[in-house]
Amino acid sequence: MPGESCFKGLDLPEQPLVVVRQRIMKIARVESRCECQAQLVAELDEARSVVRGFASDRARGRELSAPANATKKIGDKQVDVGWSCPMCTRNTLRTFNVEALSYH
Ligand SMILES: [Zn+2]
């Protein structure tokens, strides 16, 4: 059927692949414990920007939003992640090795 082969010809993979790549953004999660024992968590995208920061309160089974930001260091081997802890209002800064981040 000629109409069918024409339709297949239009179905090029180029554009849909780009859309899929944008939707499946890989995220790495870094965690650290605040001095008040709150478990601080940040999710970083592949550009090492914070997608989401929160403090995990496992005792109460809830998550509190924690403003977080990431600063790339010289050489791009390390990233500093700073949280504003929602439990004790401390600013907690931790350095993570970029090569140790596991994206999934
Ligand atoms: Zn704290």
C-alpha cells in the first residue's frame, strides 16, 4: 500500500529522540547529616544544579523542604552543596566528589 510507506517515511527518529532525552534527566542524590542530626538530601542534575533539596525526618516519616544550592569548584571535580537546614536554620556546607556521584 503506497500510503502506508509514505507515512513511515515521515516517522523519522530525529525529533522524538531529542524530546525523550530532555524528559529523562538523570539525577544524582547527595546526602549529609546536619549538626542537629537532620538528614539533608539534595538531588543534582547532570549540570550539578540542585533540582530539589530537602531534609528527611525519618523518625516522623516526612520530608521538609530545605533550600539548597550547589557550587562547582575549580577543575569541576568537586561540588559544594549548601543547605539551609529547616530543623535548626543552620547553613550546612558539604563538599562532594563529582566522580563519586551516581546518576540514575
Ligand atoms: Zn539542622
